[in-house]
Amino acid sequence: MAVAESVQRKWEKVRGFALSLPSAAEEFPWGETVAKVNKKVFAFLGVDDGSHPMAVTVKLTDEAAHAHALTSPGAEPAGYGLGRAGWVRIPLQEPGAPAAELLCDWVEESYRAIAPRRLVAELDAG
């Protein structure tokens, strides 16, 4: 039980961080939680109802960050062809899964790759 609770807390931290970014919005297409900016997804946050293993999917255009993310236990290029565009799915329940802080760094990088320049400038100014 404690493991599931810590995974839930990690997920909630990452979700809260994603939604704190300038003009970020939460939507639920396909029954999945996503964080969007300017109507474009920058983080797939999956479902938190226990029906699927919890994971975060982000777009990492920085080669080092992308390679690092893929070394996470169970991480893989995202499905539906998104992996070719730099999207990585990172499971949260695997032993040795990244800490919330690192996941938040990757969410921020994904945001920077998707958000309009003016919002990235607002983030940098904040």
C-alpha cells in the first residue's frame, strides 16, 4: 500500500507542477489526464484510477535528457508513432523510477518544446 501511495503522491506532484506552468490546462481526452498549452499536449499523465500502471509521457528534444529518460526502469519511446518525435513514456511504479523532481524537469522541457515562445519567455521571467 505504501508503494502505491508514494506513486500517487509523485504523480500528483508532477501533475501540479505541469498545471502551474504559464497557460497550462488540464483535459481528459480518451479518459486520460493530459496537460496542454495553447491547445497542444505537452504531458500525458495517464489515469490515476488504478486501471493502468501510472506513467508520465513527455517530449524530450534535448538528446541527453531523452537518453537519460530512456534509461529509467521500464521507459520506452511513446506509442502511436510519438516516439519518433522524441516522446518518452516513463512508468512511475517501477523500482528505481525517477523522483518527482526529475520528472518535473522533464515536464518543463516538454512544455518548452511545445509552448509558444512568449509563454516560454514568461516562464523564464517568472
